[in-house]
Amino acid sequence: MPIDRSMLKSLRNHYYGKPVRFTKELKEILIDRFGPNSMMGDYTEQTIWNLACETIERYQTEQGRMELRCRVDEMEERIRILEQGISELLDEIKYKDKPLVLDF
């Protein structure tokens, strides 16, 4: 279930009275990442809530805002997936280069 207006309101209420800046830019980031046009369709509401809270908390620092604007976390995840794929391919290559020895 993607984030909607109701969940945004609940998130804002969740942080009410806490030193959290809930700006228009933050709202746009949340909708972009977790809204109906995002790739979050398979995630549960609780998972999206948790990810949205992490995003809100990260947004509160200057470095976090810059990273969210530049999508650094998404790039880091893609790099991690690529590194894992490369590692698996290298393991396959190492295995293929070894001669098959059968002991009977």
C-alpha cells in the first residue's frame, strides 16, 4: 500500500510536539519514494511506515537532507546489489576454472 494523504497526516501527528521539521520538501520526498507512482506496491503498510519514519528522521540533519535530495541511499543500495552480483559471478568463474577431479 503506497503512502497516501491519510498516512502523511498520521506521520505528522506521530511527530507532533517533537523537534521535527515536516516541510513541503519532505512531503514531496515521501510521496516520491513511497507514493502511488513509486515501486513500493509490494510492501506492507507497516514497512512503508517504518521506512517513512527513517526518512523523516534522516531529513532532520543537513547531511541527511542533502543525501535524500541526491538519492544517495538508493545509489548505495544499487552499488551493494551490484557488488553482490559481481562477487557471485567471480565465484562462478573460480569454480569453472578448477579442473574436475573424480576420485574413485
